[in-house]
Amino acid sequence: MTPTELLQTQPDSGTSAVRQTAAGKRLPLLIRILGWLDRLSAKMACAMGGVLILGIGILSHVTGSQFSSSLLYLIPILLITRVAGFRPGLFAALIAAMNWLAADLYAEFSTSELIFSNPFIPYWNVTMRLGTFLVAVSLVSVMRSLNADLEERVRERTIALEAKVAEKRELEKSILEISDREQVRIGQDLHDGLCQQLVSAAFSANLLQEKIALDFTAGTRDANLVSEMIDDAITQARNLAKGLYPVRLETEGLEMALRELASTMSQRFNVTCRVECRTPMTRCKPSAGIHLYRIAQEAVTNAAKHARSQHVVITLSAGAGQVEMAIEDDGIGIANTSLNPAGMGLRIMEYRARMIGATFVIHNPPQHGTTVTCKLDEKSFQS
């Protein structure tokens, strides 16, 4: 670009920037005016509009037909319609039209010159003007109704969004509390279970060392006892690790992880828990698998610990583009359990289902038992 072209383009860009700045300044002023109008009461708007119509009518009588007041009449009419509604705006339009007709007739009869070539012209003119006023009143009334509907929708969406944000915060707080409780439980299990088992094994090993020093044959039985204690400690450590993270979920898939969960829960709560896989399952995404696993873990724990169930069945199936997991028990039902009042465990399961785009349904028949069902699209499930 040459220096001349550069100089020619600079004023245009500066003018455009000035215009944009001026438009940006006018827009907030218009918004402030509309906000001020919305704060007016209907009675105040009608009073102000009536005074304006009266003033414009007096001006029309003074100036006669030489001065057109059509745009001036629209100001109070639109003001009343905007604030008070359609009917007051319609009444204002009729008053303005009659006022205009009176001014034209007064100008016709107060002068000796012939203003209108036909006596019907003032009535035709006022009919056209009244039609214009009515069109303006209708448009403003429709805009007012649409604005009210929009504000109501925004208010409803805001309330719903605030409720979701509050629920999310409560869930995050509850998840942190659950995490703290799980850490306390793991610490207690380690202290009361695994650590005590290792202390007993260490004590028995010391006794075994003394017996072997005296008589090698007599220490054989105690050596077997120490070996059993260590094996038991290893089993407890593995069970704790499985509860913290299902390793088989990554290596062998959701079905095998759930079968391992069923075996662990059967031993822990002394219930019969089994897994039924009705269709071959494809390898799942890590995020979908871990959420489904935790939902099943929470449901089985609730069934065995709170609903006093004796039999729990975890069912996996796939078909029609969906994957379904159901946990069914024969307990007393969720409605009769002593779960926490907020039902936080159930809400967390529902929250986990939403995280992977799944539907979460709890069926609690009046007789007994509970069925927890979780469905999601096969595309969201497959890795």
C-alpha cells in the first residue's frame, strides 16, 4: 500500500470508529430510558400520557392544519401502551384521534377560507390516523407481551440454574464428606484388621524363633500358624485395594470387575451376590466403567447393609443400541430403610449416571425389594 492510499484510509477508519463509539453511547441511553419506563406505574404513565395528549391538542388548535402533530401523538400513545397495556393504549389512541379531528374542524370553521375541498376529508384523515395509531398500539402491545414472556422464561431458567448450582455444590460437599468417611473407615480397617493381624503374626514369629532355637521339630506347627496369619493379612490388604480401585476393570472389563465385586460383597456382608451377563459385553470406556462400577457398589452396599437383603443380582445386558445394568435385591425396600434423610447415596448414584449421560431409575414395589436400573447409549459405553 502506498503512503497516499494509507492516508486516504485513515480518515475512513477514524470516522467508522467515531460512529461505533457514538452508537455505543446511544444504546445505553436507550436502555436507561426503557428501564425508567418499566419502573413507572400504570396510573403515572396514563397521567403523563393524558397531559401530553392535552398539550399536543392545544398546540394543534393554535397552529391549525399548518403543523402536523401525528408523530407527537404517537409519543404518549406508545408510552401508555408500553407501561399500562393494550386497552389503555387503545383508549389513548381514540382520544388522540378525536382531539386531532376537533383541531381540524375548529380550523375549518374558524377561518373564512376553504381548507378542505370536501367536508368528509377531515373524517377520512382521522380514520387513517386512527388506523396508524391502532397499528402502533398493536405492535407495542405484542412486543410488551413477548418481553414479559421472555423475562418470565429468563426468571425460570435462572431459578433452575441456581437450583442446579446449589445441588452441585451440595453434591460436591457430600462427596468430600464421603471421601473423608471412607478414609476414616480404611484407617480403622487397617488399624483394627490388617495391623492387628500383622502384630499377631510378628508375635507368633518371635515365639517361633525361640522354639526353633530350643527344638526345631516343635516349631513346625507354629510356623504353619504364622504362615496362615500372613496369608490372611495379604487377603485383607487385597480386599482393601479392591475396594479402593477395581484393577480388573481396566484389565478384564466391567463384567469381571462386577463379578469380583459380587464375590467381595458376599464375603463382607454374608449375602448371596451374583452377576448375570445376558449378552456379550464389549470393552467399555474407563469413565463409563468406573461410574457404573461405583453405582453397583453403592447399590449392593445399600441392599446388604440397610435393606437387610439376602440375595442381590447384578444384571448386565446390551441391545437396541443401549447398555443396561440392573441391581435387584430382596430386601425391605428403600422406603423402609434407615438411610440418611437426604438420600445422599441415591443422589450420588444419580449424579454419577448423569456424568456419563445415562438414565437412572429406582423401582421400589410396595411388597419388598428394590431394583436400581442404569441405561446408557452403547456409543457412550464402548471405548
